[in-house]
Amino acid sequence: MMETTVASRYAEALFEIAKEKNTLDSLETELVLINQVLRDNDELLQLLNHPHIETDVKKNLLTGGLKGHISEITENFLNLLIDKNRQDVFTHIVSSFTLLANDARGIADAVITTAIALTDDQLSQIRTTFRTLIGKELRFTSEIDASIIGGFIVRIGDRVYDSSVKTQLQRFEKSIHESQVQ
């Protein structure tokens, strides 16, 4: 809980700077890219979080290879996190920042899980339905899970809309068991 509170505060401050400088999209892109690099490189992450490595060395490890590829705002932000020993909440900061940026744009990230790949027309129909339902434009990420048999599951934030055949069969099975018990 403490991590997410701290991360939210950093994300809000960075979000305000990005809005003021009109760099919301580019800053988000940089943050997501750096977050992916950190996720993919366990050794770098361990070095950044190691208590006996000096702050200047950590800064050079993190921003040295990114010089010229990230904005001054991002570089200063990363250096601030290291100075405050908060690099461990970077992933939470990126998530919070993305939520703030999406909200400002009227966008929501959604994950759609289907048994087979959807056509563009099917995805468009689902996007239109959920745009009306939640009042925001959706940015979909697709996942394939054959175990749901058919239908789809849409996750938007902490909300789940499950119209999968698997779930419908489970509900039907439960109702049969309940009717047999009574």
C-alpha cells in the first residue's frame, strides 16, 4: 500500500510537469520503454536496488546508456528517484502515470481474451460496445486462451466483463447443482 501511495505522488507530479510542457505522449513512451528495459534486465535492477552501490554509479547505470534517447525531464526524474532511493517503485509510478495520462486523453487500457484471434470487424464492434458502456476510447491488448472455449473476457482496470462460454457453462453447472440440493 505504501509503495502505491508513494508511486502515485511521484506519478502525479510527473504528470503535471508533462501536461505543463505538453510532452505527455513522449514522456509516457519513454517511461514505458525504460520500464520494459528494467523488467527484461534483472542484473541492472539488482544493481540499482543494491544498498552498497553509490548513487552516482546508479545514475550512470540507468541514465548513461539512455543519454540522447530520453528527454531531460525523464533523465532528471530518474536521477531524482535514485537520489531519494525510490527506484524500486518505478514500475508502480509508470502504471500510475499511464492511468493519469489515459484519463486525461479519455482512454482506457483494456485486455481482451478470446479463444481464437478476432477479426478487425469483431474487435471494432466490441470496442464500440464498451466505448458506449464506459464512456472512453479503448486501447486493446489481445490475448488468446483456448480454455475459455468461446466468447470473450474484457478487463478494463479492475473491472472484468466475462461473456466466455467457459464461465457460462460453470454458471449453468452451479445452478444445476443448487437445484439438485434443494
